[in-house]
Amino acid sequence: MITCLGDVRTRGWADLQRQICVEGMRRARARAGFTLVELLVTIGIVGTLIALLLPAVQAARESARRLQCANNLKQIGLSMLNFHTANACLPPGASSQSELAWTAFVLPHLEQLPLHARVNFGAGSYMGGVDRRGPGKNELALTRLAVLACPSSMAERSTYASPPFSDTDFIPGSGGTAPYTTHYYGVAGPRGTNATNGQPYPMVTPEDPVHKVAIGGVLTKDLRIRLDGVLDGTSNTLLLGERSVNASNHYRSWIRGIKETNDVFGSVRNVTAPINSGEQLSHNDSSFGSQHPGGAQFGWCDGSVRFVDETIALELLLALASRKGREVVSP
């Protein structure tokens, strides 16, 4: 840096200005970086902000998934009502003759008319014939229907994880790939005792010693229920429930209704256990539940979709699953 007048006279103003500019740039470059402490503090602040924002982002994503799940149930519920309009009744929850599920019957009302045209509604096993294809039955479940899948669940294919750890629905001819499942099950009805009149809820007779079949609901074995027969009121009666728990090991092909040889449901469930209480001794009794925190979503006979808290009293849940129990329960 120039400190005396003699330097100015000797070197000239041009050289002085040039040196001042160079010196200024050098000092600016020296000040451009961060110290290690400043860098660590910045990283700490950014990390704290991310930690604070992450739960909010996850909650927003779950809210969107839950909304999509409700929309799926809404579409399925409307397809049921459209089927009722066209046929003056709801589809059977499961047909013991064809062993097909209600899902196969409502395909035209889910904008799946070409797939419906391929369904074999004749008598016989849903997984009979070569490679367990049906045919025209189980093989069709290799087609994924987004409307049948809850976006919060990762369990999209049929699984049976109980010993000997095999999947009874998989199709060997497709490379052993398991067909897609459904996360929305019909409500076959309550199993237990009507708290109002003290009578047992209706069951199919003769009862299977393990896999009992409730018939007091609107979607059950071989029954085609009319909505005017829902004496408890369509806004008070469950039609469909969500079962999308990742840990479940009792998922089945979405087209499977019931295996006639032992009355094992694939498309509907009895209501006998609290929501999110997990697997039961009988597949038919395994609880409704979901990956959504605190409960599960249900479609009702009036076409609405409502979230039911897992803390709901079992007595009330049984009453809601019954179509004509005439129960008197407190809210």
C-alpha cells in the first residue's frame, strides 16, 4: 500500500490506482470463504429445519394417501349401487358355485368391461386347471386394478405366510408370480351375540368347525341382498371395510370369493374382532384394519365413506356390521 507522497509522484496515478484495485481484489478473495465454525453452524441450522419439517411432510403425504384410499372406496361403493340399480340387488360377497368374489361381478361398473368379458362365472374352482389359472378366474388377477389397492399399503399381492410359508394362490405358469390382492373386503356380517336381544347373530349352517361364515351383513356367501332389506338403515350399515395392513399374511387373489371345500373367504370378512386387532385363528375372522393411523376407512350402504376409529366399542362395531339386527346402542 502507498504511504507517502513521493510514491505518488514517482509511480503516477495510473500505477497507484492499479495497485489499489489489485490489493482490493486480493483482500476480497481472502474474505470470500467460510470458516469451519460458520460452516458447522450452517449445517446444524439446516439439519434442525429438516428435522422440524419432515414430520409435517410425512403427515401431508399420508393425508393424500388416505384421501386417495377414500376415493377408491367411494368408487367401489358407487359400483355396488350401480350394480344394485341394474340387477335389483347387490352382488354376492362370494359365490360358492364359481368361487368368485364380488369384485368380479362389479367390474363393468369399475370401467373394466373388457376384463369382465373374460371372467368365467361357471362352476368350478377359482384356481383350478393348469397352473392354478382357473381359467378365466385366478389368472385375471394378474391384472392390477389400482382402485382395489390402498396407497398406504405395500402388500399388493396375495400372500399366505403361515407355515409352511407358501402362497396358495400363486400361478406357477407366470413364473411363480402371485396375483394381485384387494385391500377392500365385503362385510359378511357380525359374529357373536346381539347385545340388544341376546340372540346370536346368524351364521351359515352347517357351520365349518373353524372357518365360520356370518350371513347377517350385506356381502356374504351366496346371498344377493336388496337395499330395502337393510332394515337398520343404509347410513348405519357397513358395506365394505379396509384391510390394508402390511403385516397381514392372509391376503388372497382379488378375484377369489370362497373356497367351497372349507368355507375360507378371500373377499369378505366376518366382524368379530376390534379394528386393527390383527390375524385371528380363522381367516374369515381376521380383523379389518389399515396403515392409516388410528383406524380404518369403511364404505357404507348409502354410498358414503367414513373413517372408523379403532377404539370403537366392539358392541357398536358388531351392530354396524348387521343389516337387520335392530340393535339399540349408545353412540
